Amino acid sequence: TDVVQRNVITVNDMFPGPTIEVMEEAQVVVTVTNKLLTEATSIHWHGMHMRGMPYMDGVPFITQCPIMPSETFVYRFHAEPAGTHWYHSHLSTQKEDGLFGAL
């Protein structure tokens, strides 16, 4: 049998990352500490409207500076609109390597 081994990125030691469940309009506060050794990262909250909070959207070099290795960034936004959404990295192949989860 063919076996392919590869590294993956986990969130809180989970692959995929943990599901974040919140009520609509609730304030979401997520602290991200980049523990990748050589790569910057950021988290995009796919489907969330960032009204009045454009710097929380997680698109590196557009709405925020990337989170460098060993650095921490706190995302704060309101959960809107209602629905099933997801979060993921917007740098390199981190999303494909496992940095994603349901929101």
C-alpha cells in the first residue's frame, strides 16, 4: 500500500480546527498566537461582515499585517450575518495544510 506522509497545521491541537459556535450579533473574541516556526499567518472569517471593523477581516497585506511567528493578535468582531461560515488562513498553503474550521 502507498503511504504519503505530510505535515499539517492544527488549531488548538485539532485538525480541522475547532468549530466556533456563537449567536448572531454576539461579540467574537479570538486570540491567535502564531506557533509556526518560520511562517507568518492570519485568519480570515469567511462570510462574516466586518462593518466598522475592517482590520479584523484577516486578509494579510490588505486589511491587516500578518501575524509573525511567536506573535499574538486578538480578533474582535460581531457575528453577522447568521448562517454557517468558516475561518481559514489566507497565507501560503496554510488553508490546504489544515488551518481552517467551521464558524
